[in-house]
Amino acid sequence: MSTIKLNFINRSNDVNNSDIVIFQKNVSDAFGETAVAWRVIKNCGQGMNHPFSFPEDVTISAGDAYGNYTPQLPAQNGQSFQLIQTSSGEQLTAAGQASSYAEIELGNSLSRGAISANIYRDHKLVAIHTGIAPGQKAVFAFKPTIWIGVVSQMEEGAIMNQAIVSELNTEISLLGIVSADIVLTGGGSGANALPFQFTLQNMNYWGAQSGMMSASTSDAEGQQPTASSL
């Protein structure tokens, strides 16, 4: 599968050298698991940029009650996995099809001990489900979107509580995109401070028949075709 090339550009008036956190939400999460800080951009001053990649492929790993983690296995929508006990120890194996073609599942087939299910994108933790008891399973599903926001003192891989996540309300759709700039504006101090705003610009799309197409927006136009504050 493909990799989307993204480029964060800081055109804000931020005076606090804030961190930029990027994460995804597990839309199949019925247990209220909190989100994971997938990427954190630090020390990216005014006028600077930070390129990064968003691979469509993910990998999966299981963690056990002893603090051990299995090797990561490639995972695709519609696949199911299970952690089993073998004569040589625990092993993460494929287990056929998931209940839905849009989901990835990981079941706990051990006789005792809760486990965690961990999803990685670009070798970085993007989602986690903990406390999976024997006989239970974790279910993951992701929309082709990222969430992004301005925070302070955030670390990659950190679990973000619902209070933080609820304040980070900019969702950016990556559907059909090959590459794009994510531009941050706003900020400042005192009476002239403006809300932070993220816009998607200089988008390149895959065309159905003609290969790659391009589109762009400018600050003057004020358009936000695929970034929205919800």
C-alpha cells in the first residue's frame, strides 16, 4: 500500500514554542480507550517546516502481563490475530478473518493473564487496547483521517486522556491524497491573539484515470477543503 507525504509548516504567531500532536481515533473502540500521541512535532519555530510520512500499512503486536511484547506482524483490515501459548512460549499468530472487513482484531487465547493489543504506523504506536482478558478481543478500525492540535509538553507514545483529546478538534481527511502541506496559523499574545487553525494546502491527489492531480489553496482564499474544526 502507499505512503502519504505530509509537510507541517508553522506560519503561526505562537510565542510559547508549543508542541504539535498528531493522532488517530479507533472508531471501533467501544470501551473508551484513550488516544495515543502518534507523532509529536517539537521546537518547530515560526517559518519552519517538518516533513513526515503517513503509511497506509500498519503492524500489530501483543503485550502480556510480564511486560513482554511479541514481534510486530503486518496487519490489514479484515484480519484477525490471537495470542496463544506454545511449548516455547507465547506467540502472536494470524487467526483468519475478522468479523468485519473494515476492522483488525486481536484475541487473547491464553488460559490466564490479561494482554494488550498495540497498533503501529510507521514504527510508532498509534493505538492501544489494554486489559484484554482470556477469551476477549480488541477491535481496531481507522478512518483515513488524522487529528492534530497544539499542546504543551507532550511525548510520542503518550496516552492522552479524554480531557486533552476533547480539546483537539481538528480532523484532516487524507482520502485520495498523495502529498500535502499542513499549515498552522493563528496564535500570538494579548488582545491580538488569534485561535490556532490548521489548513491543508498544496494537495496532490491520485486521479482515477490520469494519475496524480494537484490542487492548492492560499491563505488569502481562506479555503479549507479537507481540514475541519469540528
